[in-house]
Amino acid sequence: MKNTFMAAGLTAALFVPLAAEAFTTSRGVRVNPVNELIFEVIPKSSGTFDEFWCGASEYARRVKGAKWQDSIHVVQGRNTSVTTGRRSAVQFTLSPQQVGVSAPLQGWLSLGIKPGNSMSVQQARSYCDQSPVRY
């Protein structure tokens, strides 16, 4: 009986670090870990290019401890969130080789939210500073 409780406690403890890494940006964009290497950015609405990259940058820097020159890579483009079930989320990683992501075959400029697209943490952070356009 004692071993059953100990095993249950250890199992629960394994899930605590992932739950503790959930993060929300100042704009209300949520970022959840999918596993140790992949995280997904989930905006409040359908999401913009800026929201996805800003959220990825903030999470990489603040939670994962990434340096400004580290690269963030898209693992999965806009799709249903695996952590919340919301209709719009994008998955990112700081370890593309370990998750099997390769650069897209579209030239040297790799901007977008398709698998393989990437930019530095600093470049992605610049999308956090852009004010929404209002008319």
C-alpha cells in the first residue's frame, strides 16, 4: 500500500514541472509546454503572425532561458492546440534537430509560421513591440 502511494506521488511530481512552465504574455497570449522540447503558443483569438512569434520569444527567453541569438523554429504551423483544444495554436522548439525539424526549401529568408521557419529570439521579440493598428 505504501509503495502504491509513493508511486502515485512520484508520477504526479513528474507532471508538476510542465504545468509550472505554463506562461501568459502581457498581451494575453498563452504558451504551454507540449513536452521538454516543444511548446505551443495559443492566442486568445485566431492569432496573428506577431502574436505567435512574440509569444514564442517571451517563453523561450523567460521560461527556457534562451539567449537573444538562439533560434526558435516552427515545429507545427497553425493547427488545433494539443494542450488546450483551442482552434489556433503554433508549436515551436529551440532544438530542431532533436525533434526532427528541418529548414523549409524556400530560400534563405525563413519567415512565416510553417514547419522549419525560424528566427532568433531577439528578432521574434521585436514583434512584441508593435502596436496594433487602429482606424
